[in-house]
Amino acid sequence: MTTPPRTPASFSIDSPVEAPKAPRHPASFDDNIRLTPEAADPFEAEAVATGDLTVPVAIPRKRRFSFGKLALGALGLIVSLALGLWFDGLVRTLFSRSDWLGYTAIGAVIIFVLAFLAVVGREIFGIMRLNAVQALKTRAADAAIARTPKAARAVVDELTLLLATRAETALGRSRLKETEEDIIDGIQLLHLAERELLSPLDRQARQLILNASKRVSIVTAVSPRALVDIGYVVYESARMVRAMADLYGGRPGTLGMMRLMRDVLAHLAVTGSIAVGDSLISQVLGHGLASKLSARLGEGVINGLMTARIGIAAMDLCRPLPFHALKRPGIGDFIGDLTPGSSKA
């Protein structure tokens, strides 16, 4: 037995249907309205007066020929010849007294030469590693604008080889291995490599900067002498820069470390970021926080922020790829940790 189909029924609508509104005609602004120029804008003026907390991106200095380097090279050659003549005279003198003294001197000279060559080789390899990181960063910038993904794939392979000893990148390397047969746009491939390989290292780099800044802030806040403050800031900054270079695969030697520190300090000196003036103090210690902190604690916070700026510049120089897919850290990321009471002020 089938149910008969329901016949259509009509419904009454109590509320009337609103008629569509007429479109609004274009209105003209009053001629008296003028745009405020940037110079007269109070917000722009305040930003200029207080300064920007964003540290400019650090770029390695170009190595050029200089007569100073030539003079140092010639002086090094002269010192080497003088040491060779001195060793020769010493060995001859010892042989004239006793044969065993001469052979002992020869053995000591051989050990010294081998150890010296090992140190020189380590320094050369350290500088070569730093140059390789900078060259990789330059090739990555060129590959990002290339039309074919071949150059980007070569950069990713070299980056994978550079970070092959880092256990934190094992998962990222395996994921990038799976994309070898896929055709991916060059810039997207670089972004993928940056997320997979450099994201865990960037987190460690941020932690290195934060820990160094906290130590500098605490030590300089309780130290009795300004000379102690300067010495500890230099020590902690050098330690942080070396750890940063080792984290990203640079592992510089003593000479490479000196060159890296020179690049960092030169960048901060040129950009004016190393000079922390009243503008930064007012941003950090303003809004009632200055009345809650002692002068020494305020100086410790400022020294900690200066260390953070040095760390960000070192991160720019040591990182194999420039920041594109990931956010570059700024001073604002560390202010909350160095001044925990600022959010309540």
C-alpha cells in the first residue's frame, strides 16, 4: 500500500519583505581635509625619537687588498726566517757540545713544526668553513630568483651535507630526501629546506642568545666595577658567537673567530646598534618600571639587550640561509625575558 503524494500547500508571510535599499551614491570629501606629512605625524615623530628595536641584517665585510695585510705578511715571513736561523744555530751549538743534545733539539724542532702546521691547518680549514657558509648563502639568494629548481636543489644538497653531523636535522634531512623525485619550484624548495633543517637550529640559537643575555644581565647588575662589566660582556659575547658558528656548521678556529667577531662588531658599530642610549632605556624602563628597578639592575638589563643584539648579528652571519620562510628574531623577543615585570608596568 503506497501513501498518496502530499499536495502543495501555501503559507502566509506575516512580515513584509523589505525592499532592496538603493545604492549609496559616491560622496566627496571636504577640501579642507589634508593628509598629515610624516614629519608632522606624532606617531612617526615618536618612532624616530625613540628609535627602532629591529637590528638590521648583518652582512659580511668584503675582503679587499690592503697594504696593511701585505706588511703583516712580509713581517711574518721575516719572523719565520729569523726563527729558522735561530733554530739552526741552536742545533749546531748543541751538536758541538754533545750529540744527544743535538738529536734531542732536532726532535723538539720537528715536533714544534708538526704542531705548528696542525694549528695553521686547523685555522685555514676554519676560515674555509666560514667562507663556505657565506658562499652558500650567496648561492641561495641567486637560486631563489632562478627560473629552474636545479640551482636550488644544489644549494639544498650542500646545506644537507653541511648539517649532516647535526642530530637535530635528521628528520628534516629524511623529509627532504623524499622530495628528490618531485619537481618543486626553486624558492619553495629553499623555503622547505629552511623550515625542515634550520628551524630546530634557530630555536637553539635563540636559546643561546637568551642564556647569554641573562648571564650578562645578572653579572653586570651585581658586579662592583665597570671594568668587570666590560670584560664579562666581551667574554660572554665571544663565547656566544663561537657557539653560534658551531651550531650552524661553521666551527671557526682562533683566526676565524677573530674575523667573525670583527664582522659582528663592525656591523653593530656601523648601524649604531651597539650604542644603547636613553631612547632604548626609556623603551625598556618606561611606563613606571624605572621607579621599580635600581640603577644597577637597569644597567644589567641594558647590557643584556646589547648582548642580544650581538647574538642576532652573529646569527645573521653564521646562518647558512637568509631568513625568508622563518621569522627573524628581534630585540622585542628578548625584552620580556630580561624584564619580566615590564608587562605589569
